[in-house]
Amino acid sequence: MTTSVLPAAIEQISVRVALAVREGLCSLPKRLPSWLFYDEAGSRLFDKITELPEYYLTRTERGILAVHSAAMIDRAAGGERLRIAELGAGSADKTRLLLKAAVERQGAMIYEPVDVSPSALEVARQRIEQEIPEVQVAPQFADYTHGLEMEPVNAGERRLVLYIGSSIGNFEPQEAQRLLQGVRAGLKTGDGFLLGVDLVKDEETLLAAYDDAAGVTAAFNRNILVRLNRELGADFDADTFAHRAIWNAAHSRMEMHLMSRRAQWVRIPALDAEFAFAAGETIHTENSYKYRPGQAEEMLASSGFTLVANWTDEQGWFVVCLGRVE
């Protein structure tokens, strides 16, 4: 069973992009939301980032899942069948470990990737259907940050929602709390939530992960301007903006910025607007909060989940937590 992403998704994205860009570039300091990274080109660049030697996050979390996927699935299922949903699924690379563990346990199952990127959903669908034919893929084009609305599960079935990859770190702490509460409100008793969180570590490791030597992350950051040129008719010269990665210790977060190399004006016809940039002025494009041990568990509990278990790597760099609705 395959559910195609509706064509209307493209129109929804265009409206959402225009509204977000107007609000962000009219702010002081200027900012753009990080979900704008993930057009087709941006999704491909991010996949390259996850393979870089400096980018520890993906391989560390994958290592945890490789060792503990079967235990995670067993604890989440509690003797029943599972249906797995995933927020911000992307290409669903690490997810395959959990899906394979679930198939080994119960045979055929339903996987519901949720994302705002139609191209990412299509990549996930094709990859999963080809590699794990027992999995029925039902893509959901939706903005899960506004709450989770999913069709009811079958009798004798529980839903396990995945939010891995440390995507929760892209949200301000209060926003992250509201997101988890919104997800909790859309779940039923017995349903589970698997959360992957990046932990605080030394500054050198963090800076390298967000400013790699090959410049892939810089290209990923600047691609947001290329997207605005294509979708809104903007005239950004991406080469006049430099990638900047900063560790903000006071807020326990990595930040990514695009810094204007010179004074310039940028016109965006779709918004009927022009925006001035001073030399050295930045657009804040991403935050990635790094949690301290125990913070993720506390956030789950305060959002209405009961902590079932957590798993980490030997270095203590990353943690995956399982919560349940009781």
C-alpha cells in the first residue's frame, strides 16, 4: 500500500515559504527557519553531511540503533503489533534499522513518514519499499510542529512515533516542549515516542561538525538562498554570503548564520519587497541545542510521557529515549 503525496503540497509549500521569508527578513536580527534547508538539493546535501568524518551525530545514533533496535521495538510493542510513524523522516536512512527489527518481530507492518518535503518523502518511500518489501509505506505531507493528526491504528496495534536525528535540537526549549506536548495529544494509551538527542561535548568537536573542511555544510547553508531565488524570484548572490558556525555556550547550542560579505540590497519580487544588508550582517538560519544528561528525559516526562528506557553510546555523546503514553 503506497499513498502518494498530494500535488497540492507544492502550492502549500510556496505559500509557507513566502510567509516565513517575509517574517524572518523583516526581523532584527534577520533569520530564516531551518526547515527551508530541505528542498530537493538541500536534502541531498544533508545526506552528504551525514557521511562526513566531522559529522559524528548520524554515525553515533546509528551505532546506538544498530545495537539496540530489537530492544527498542520490543519495549515499545509491549506484546502488541506496532505501526511506526516518523516525524521529519527525511530519507529514512537510520529508520531502516528499526523497521527491519519490527519486521523480524511481527512480519508486515505500516510505516508513516511525516515531512514537509515531498522529495524527501518520495526518496523514503522508494528506498523502504525496495529494501524492505514487508513494509507498507504511507507518506504523510504535514507540518508536525502544529500537532500530530494520524489515522487511528487497528485493534491490537500500537503506534510508535520516531523523532530521531536530534531534530528536536532545532527548536527553542519552550517550542520543543510544546512540540512534544502536541505529539502527546495525538497519541493513545500504550503508544510510544522514541526521541534521539545530541548531548553537550567539547567545542572543537561541535564546531567541526557544523563547519566541515570540505565545505559541504557551507553549501547546505547557502542553498537556502538558492531556493529563495528559484521559488520567490529573489536575486540573492549566494557567493556574497559566508557560512558561519558558532558555539553559543550560554544557550548550549550550535548556531549557523549566513554573513553578508558586503553592503547590498536583495530584491524578492514574490514579496514585492527589497531588503538591505550591511557588511557583516547575518541571517540566523539554524540553532541546534545540545542537551545535558537527563534533560531529554525530564522534557519527555513534563510533556506527559512515562520514561520506559534510554540508550546511549560508550562516549556519552548521544542518547535515545523511549517514552510511553500511560
